[in-house]
Amino acid sequence: MKQMKPFDCVQMKWEIQKKHQAEADALGKEEAERRRWQRVLDDPVLGAFVRAHAARGSRTKEEETVR
């Protein structure tokens, strides 16, 4: 019999998607996306990764809209 894990990544993904949808409904899709990208850039790990990626000259459309 399979043991239950204390962490359910599928449940976590579902909850994050619900949160993002509620944010988009409240703020509008573009503003919600801008805020999500800003949170990524402000994150000490993810922000450093995105800035290093951008420094190599390969920017995504989302990165361009935040700058």
C-alpha cells in the first residue's frame, strides 16, 4: 500500500492557479501578470536568475514589459 506524502505538489499547483486566477479577476490580466513578474524579479533566487539570463541578451516578452 502506498503511503501518503505530507506534501502534495498537485494540490499546491491547483491552489496557486486558483490564487493567480483570483488575482487576474481582481486586477485585470495585464496588471496581474506585471505584478507576478515583479515578484519574480524581487525574489533573491529567481530574480538573480532572470537578471543573469537577461544580461546574456536573451529577454522574453514578459521581461521586456516589466522593465
